[in-house]
Amino acid sequence: MTNTITHWLNNAPFAGSSGATAPVTNPATGVVTGEVALANVDDARAVIDAAAAAFPGWRDTSLAKRVQVLFRFRELINERKEELAAIITAEHGKVLSDALGEVTRGQEVVEFACGIPHLLKGGFTENASTKVDVFSIRQPVGVCGVISPFNFPAMVPMWFFPIAIAAGNTVVIKPSEKDPSAANWTAELWKEAGLPDGVFNVLHGDKTAVDELLTNPTVKAVSFVGSTPIAQYVYATGTANGKRVQALGGAKNHAIVLPDADLDLAADAMVNAGFGSAGERCMAISACVAVGPIADDLVAKISERAATIKTGDGTKDSDMGPLVTKAHRDKVAAYVDAGEEAGAKVVLDGRTVKADGGENGFWLGPTLLDNVTPDMTVYTDEIFGPVLSVLRVETYDEAMALINSNPYGNGTAIFTNDGGAARRFQNEVEVGMVGINVPIPVPMAYFSFGGWKASLFGDSHAHGMDGVQFFTRQKAVTSRWLDPSHGGLNLGFPQNA
Ligand code: NAD
């Protein structure tokens, strides 16, 4: 029997009427394991309408009750996160421990959202004018769309929906077609936690589903995470249709290693950040910039460590899984070919990896390129694979110029024992998330996640206080309760006389 992953509305599966589907594949075996529904416009409207119908009831549900549901949801994730990790590994390919890590980082946003009563507290000023009080409140915006990429099928939607729901909104999640099942598993968990019908909905599909979310007037806010061209499109289309939009895009993350750095620490970090999740992370380090005379030593240390990585099926004892699709695997391999042809030195060649997994898996092993120069496509483009490029420069200023002239600005890191250099780096670098001897500086849930430049379109980053602000609208109320002394006409503009 075919495993069909359907939409989800009103706490139940919804087949829709389009009849169109896309295959879902296990990247470690190459076997098609199911198919996911692709919405037509009617299907998309049905899901959005369910979210709209649930909004008034959920908005008016007390904070105390909303938080009880959130706590139950948090407990259920905690008890059953292995199930979700297994689903992620089966459709994305990342190793189980990494999938579990993704779920845990998402869960932290749920925990942050459990504090929503405190986070929504407004300000109150008594007697701003005689007998006049002023206060501010935050109210939910309505139906919120969340469009997510393939690389974090559980965590990225969790950057947004816990806060959106806690704040009283209803949501429609549009997952990646490549690994759609995590969203349905999450929907079932919400149901078990007691979330009312229509508050959390899943819409599967491609551009048709996305376009409906961007143009349907019922949808008030859209959170997007994916590649830069689509992020730009989503931001332009959503805002032109009167929505608030936060659209997080692609990345090309650099790590600078200064001559005084602890080279063992730096080499460990380069391997973890370059090859973890097969480089399919928006915070992966793709370019390692070696400053001064340490380059030979650093390359040797990275190479020695990377050579020990076991590539294979994420359910086995592997360090690194396959890439998500065959097309993506071939595209990444083609970048390595192009780098080699342009003169980069292939220190470690993942194209010939012997993986512990299916013969038809989408394998590419850790690949280390040295002597990469800024004109090579392996450097200019986001690769999103297990390829680490080493660029050699003489000075800190040259390294900084490389980063700041890059169109992306998601994450970056510096490795040094010089506090002054680190402080200068954090001040000068035009990147949204900065690590100091930390290779993947993903902020905690109570801070906000987001890049600069072509890595984010919009004003709000994800989660933290930015998330609370994005999913609420502010209202200021000025009130006067009459007492016997009040009276008289005054046509002047209200002022504090
Ligand atoms: P993608 O842009 O191909 O897809 C993202 C979402 O957009 C998916 O839900 C997809 O169905 C939809 N989509 C794809 N093409 C579309 C189109 N033409 N019109 C409308 N919608 C469309 O991204 P991906 O390949 O799934 O994910 C990888 C990308 O995401 C990388 O560029 C990575 O850097 C980026 N990413 C960024 C962050 C961040 O925080 N900045 C986090 C994770 C991933």
C-alpha cells in the first residue's frame, strides 16, 4: 500500500482534491518510501479557511489554558522525540543523533513560548494626563503561514509555530516536499496535547501552495526559510499583498583562523561545522580562511580528522549521512569538479567515498579543498554539501574583507586566543550571528536567529523577542474614567496640559 502523506486540517488528515503528488525518497537507499500530496488552490484555501475559522476561539482562549496545552506539547515531544528523529533520518538522511539534536533545539523554542504570559505583558502608565491612563497590549495577528526548507524539517517550523500559537494565532505549515512527514507527526502531537481543531494545520505542496499563502488576504503573516532567490520572491510577493513577512535565505559562512588560535580546537570545529549534517545546514562553515603561516598545519589537522568520518546510513553507526537527493548530490560533486579544474587542491576527495549504506544512496564523503580563490564557483556559490574550502590570506584585514564583501551574512566565526582581535571581529563583521571560538553560533531560543544581507529579508529575526513581536500587533489604549469634575467641550488636539 502506498504511504500517502496528506494535508492536515481541523486535527484530521485531509486528502484534498488535486490528486497530484510528489515522491518521498529515503536518501540512504534511494528507495521511494511514499508520496506527498501537492495542493491545488482549492486545497490550499480549505486549509487556510480552517485556520481562519479557528482563530477567534483560540485568540479568546485564556493565556492560562493556552499555556497548559503548550506544556503538554512540550512533555509529549520530550517523551517521544526518538520517533520524530527516526522520521527525519528516513526522509532527510542526517544521522539519528543529529536529528535528535534538531528536535531538541526546536523544543527549546516551545519552552520559551511557555513563558508567553510574561512575554506578552504590556506597559501601563497611570495618570498620563489628569485622570487619564495609557496602556499597551499585544494581540495576535491572525492566520500565520510558515514555509520551511528540507534541511531542518522539525526545527525550522518550530522556530515559529510555538510562539505564533502561544500568542493566540492559528498557523498553516507548508513543509518541504522532500521530507514532509515531520509536520504531520507534529500535528498529531498537538492534537494529543489538546490543541483545538484548526489551530495547527499542514498544507503540502509546491509553488501553488506557497503562492496561495502569499496572496490570500486571510493570511496575515508569513515566515519563510529557504534559498535566497525564493526568500526574495516570498518577501516581495507577501509584502506586496499587505502581509508582514520574515524571509530567511541562503548562506556562505566563513570561519577565520588567526595565527595565535588553538589549531586543534579550530580543526575540530572546522570538521564539525563543515561536515555535520553533510554540510546541509544554513550555519555550516563552508569557507575556512587561514591567516598567515598556520595554513599548512591547519589543513593537515583538518584532513587527518575528516578522514576518520564514517559516511553511511544515518540509522547505522555513521557520522555523516547521504545528501538529500541524487540531483543535489550530483550538483555538489560538480562544484568539486569545477574547483579542481580551476586549480584548487583536492586534499580529501568525497566523490570516491565507500559508504556504509544502500548502493543507490546519494553519497558524497567529506571533501577538503585547499588553495581555493575567491573567483572559483566552489567559493562564490552556496554549495550546501560536505565541502570545506580553505582560502589562504596574509592578514586579518584581508580575511575580514572577504567576509564583508560576500553577499550573504548568516553566520561566521573567528578562532583566536586574542580577546582584542575577537572583540574587533564581533564589532566589524557584517554578519547576523557571530561565534568566537564557536563554529556554529546558533542563538538560544530566548535570543533571535537571523542573518544579514542576502540571508534575511524583512525586519524580524526568528524566535526570541523578535518572534513575539512578529506574531503580535501592538495596541495602545488611552482611557479616562469620568469623575464629577469632568466636563466641557474642547476641540483642540489632545495634549497633556
Ligand atoms: P528552497 O528555497 O528550495 O525551498 C524552501 C521552501 O520554498 C520549500 O517549502 C519549497 O517547497 C518552497 N519553494 C521552492 N521553490 C519555490 C518557488 N519557486 N516558489 C515558491 N516556493 C518555492 O530551499 P531548500 O532547498 O528546501 O533548503 C535549503 C536552503 O535553505 C539553503 O539555501 C539554506 O541556506 C536555506 N536555509 C536557510 C536558513 C536560515 O536560517 N537562513 C535555515 C535553513 C535553510
